[in-house]
Amino acid sequence: MGVQTTRYDDSDVKSIVEYAKKLVNSTLRKETDAKSSESNKVRVKGKFGQYLEKYYFGINNNSKSRPDFEKVNLELKSTPMKRLKHGGYSIKERLVLNMIDYNSIVDETWEHSHFLSKNELILLVIYLFEQEKDFLDFLIKYVHLLKIEGTDREIIRQDWNAIVNKIREGKAHELSEGDTFYLGACRKGWKEAPVKYTHGGDIPAKKRAFSFKQNYMNSLLKQLKDSESLVKDVSELKKKGIQDIVDDRLAPFKGLEVSAVEKRLEIRLNNKAKNYYEMLARRMMGVSAKKIDEFEKADITMKIIRLKSSGMPKESMSFKAFDFKEVAEQSWDESEFSDQIENKFFFVVFQINKDESVTFEKSFFWTMPLSDRKEAEKVWKKTQKIIREGVKITRKDGKNFNNLPGSKESPVAHVRPHGQDSRDVLKLPDGRKMTKQCFWFNQGYIKEVVANHKD
């Protein structure tokens, strides 16, 4: 296969990531023609990353200051994970980023820092380190696009400033990874002599590099492990689509009581757990993680429906609690509820029998009809109007009641509490506090949706 140069578009992040993901569950030996010059017992630190760059992506090994995929400001990094004695995995070491130049960094700002320009977007390849194997045979477990954003970005910015301020104060020699939270200043080239720098006077400092701490990387690994692909072999997708694959996975369980489903799967779940039926549904589809990759990428929301003998769902269907101030200020098209109901749903239906046993009934993908979305929009707009004008809260028989849209005001949706208890509150625009609320699909509406779906 040789050095790869035409398998992806280096001006398109999506193309690069898609090409990288072909490595998952494979090895560099299988995916390239690279040959290791080391014996199985000898390891050169960084060799995996060098071969990944050169033989798979066609990037000549370098230490340039710009990101590896310069056209899209994307840096390529690889890091090992290890198998733990008690089972499970953890990241083997911190992720080393770029060297710290003590002289030039003191003139940088966070927004225009060399660190941010090089590492804001990272294509991360995680492989399983196994002592007895040649590095070309290390199994690649995950490929992840890591972007410094959200709350992590703010914490990393604070860490960067803490490190740089210490250098400005002439205390680079005192830098410690204990100074910061996510972003560390790790020692690099520890055998080399300390170097003098402008702000340090006569006191030299050991060379250091920015790095993401090992625990930070382990938290990322945990997030990745919480998600699992439904399709284990891409060739399966060449024969049928995701919906057909899901149908085929669940078909053998139709009509079985949940205890029989567990027995067939040779598993034992906690049937008292709040998410028991979600866990069981994922296991029936061959996924043991908390999330299904394909569902996550396609914005498919899985919902469990339990039907009483009358065909009425045991409960209404809830969505995420909303922020009162956001609803008051947003337009319908900007709202989270609008996004939620426009995406595809996957309903897994269980039947509660007269003897209280529960049977898997059916499952189906569903998209909310436009006319019903229009009805839900009316409920949302009425909710917005009431919040803007001031929610009326009354107390009767020790309970609080409000004038937000109830289940009798629309055939589709309503609003009611979503808090854990009366202490789980959010502020209204007028400053008062109120129990968290969310939008719900009415029981009757869900009954109609299920009844109208024919296998």
C-alpha cells in the first residue's frame, strides 16, 4: 500500500476524519506496508505516531509549529491505552502537545497563543498498548475529533494563563503539574541540562511541554467507551440500512417476556433500575454501552413506551427540562423543543400484562408529522407567552399549581414538572423560583402513534 497521499482531502476535516476512522479495530501493519525495524521486544517511544503520520496519512515526520493538517488547522495525535489487571482500560500516559518556549510565550495572549493555534482541534487516535506486541500490531480502538471548547476550554485557558504567568514571574523552574487542572506543563527531555531564559535571570529551568493530564485523557476515554457502534462490520451496511439492521436485531425477541430476553442474551440486569428497559433494548441490539454511535450521529432519540392492557402508555413521554429565561427570549425555530421533535425517534414498545409481567412488543422508527409539530409549536408559544407575562402560581392542599399548558389543552403536548422534587427549581424571568418544567407528549397521543404503526 505504501505511503498514502490520495485517500483523503486534506482541505476537508470530514474527509480526514472519515479516512482516519478506517483504522478502528485494525492495525498499522494491516493498513499500511510499513515494516518495523525494531524487534518485538524493543520499543522506541513515539514510533507509533511517526509511522501513523508517514505511512497512513502521508505526512513527513516533522516538528513544525503549525498543525499537521495545516489547511484545516487540525493536529494529529496518538496515545496509548492499557488493559487493567481487574478488567477495563485506562489511558497509559499524559498526551504531550507542543514544547513551551520560555522566551516567546511571555509575549503571547491566550487567544493568539501558539498552543491554541496548534491544538484547538486534534484528531486523536487511541491504540491498545500490549507489551508483547510490535507497535505495528497495536490494535487501534478509537478515533476522536477533540476540540477545545465549552467548559473545558475555559479551564484550559485558566491553566495556560497560570503557567505563562509563572514564567513571566521568572519562576519557570518552579513549574509543577500540580499548579493546574487539565493542562499541565510536563517535563520534556529530562536528561538534558536546564536552559536559561529571559525572565529567569540566572536560574535555568528544565524544558517543558504542554500536555493534557492523564486523568483528563481518562475522562475522555470514559466518554468514548460510553458509546458503541451498532454495526460492527461495515460490510453489513452494504447489504442493508440501519433501520433494517435494527429490525433484524430485535425480531428474535418479539413476544418474549423480559426475563426470557435476558436469559437468551445470557445477561442479568437490575430490573429495579430506572433505565432498565433502555439497557435491555440496547443489549437486544448488541450494544452494551450507554449510547449507540449511529443514533448519536443521526440525532435519533430512543424512547421506551410501556403499554397498559388498555393500550394506554403507562406514562407520558418527557423531554429535557427547559430554562424559563431561554424560552422567553427564543423564537420557536431556535428552541430546543423544536429541534427535539424534528429529529427521528426510535420507539421500543413493551406490553405490561395482566399478571404484571412485561413483554417486548415491537419497535419502530418514527418522525413526527408536520401537522403535529405545528400543534406542539402552539403549546410552546403559549408557554412562552405565559412565562413572559408571569406564571401564575397558586397553592392548594399543600401543592403548587400553575397556568402553564396542561394535557387537556392540546391533543399532542403539555407542560408539567420535571424536577426531582419541589426543591429542584429554576429562576423565572421575574426572579421567582419555580420547580423545573419540561414538555411532554400526551399519553393519548403516544397511544395513537403506537396503534397507528403497523409492522
